Amino acid sequence: MIALQPLSAICLDLAGVLYQGPQALPGAREALNLLRATALPLRFATNTS
């Protein structure tokens, strides 16, 4: 993996990245658990209304 610069936070889109409709996408829970383990601040965004 290539690291451009050390990360200070992580921002993730929600709809279509972590879930679709009412269901979490495959691997979403595991990915979030891994990201939470980094202790980096997590922020979530979405453009659904």
C-alpha cells in the first residue's frame, strides 16, 4: 500500500458504500471495526435526502 501522507481522520460516504437500502453491504461492519481500531477520527457523510 502507498501512503501519501499520514492520515489525521477518515471520512466515509454512507449510502452505497456502507449500506444499500436497509442492509449493510458485505464487509462494511468488518471494515468499520478495522477503521475504529486505528483510533483515527471517523466522520460519515451522505447525499441522500
